[in-house]
Amino acid sequence: MPTLRIEHDTNECIGCGACEAVCPEFFEMVQKSEFKAHLKGSKKVYEKETLETKDAKNVKEAIDSCPVTCIHLFENNKKVA
């Protein structure tokens, strides 16, 4: 089974909530200094939240719904979306 990694660039996120609307199993909106999306269960690496998973169900829909393209999907370290 391939290794999948989801990356969410929190600096680019505008907090529109589209990702949470289509993919609530991975994304939630949180209030810190600003209201932004959070990748559930992720690790913070610099300005990006990263999460390794075996199932990225609905993540491609979240990627497509993001108006600032701050969500990315990698399979075996190769960007696929």
C-alpha cells in the first residue's frame, strides 16, 4: 500500500472552511491568532501541517475546493495533487 502524506500550508490558508465542509474527517476550523483550517492529527513542520495516512478519502475534494491551493497530497513522496 502506498504511503500518503497530506500537507496543509497554514500561512497560505485564508480560513474559508471549504476543506472542512467536504472533508471533515481530516480538517476542522480552529481559532488561534486567526480563524484557519487545521489538519487533524498532523505534525507542524515549519509553516506546514503534515499527516501520513493510508487512506486519503475525500482529500482530493478538499484540495479542489481550496481557493488558495494550500493543501497538497503526496504518494511515496511524489506530489499527486
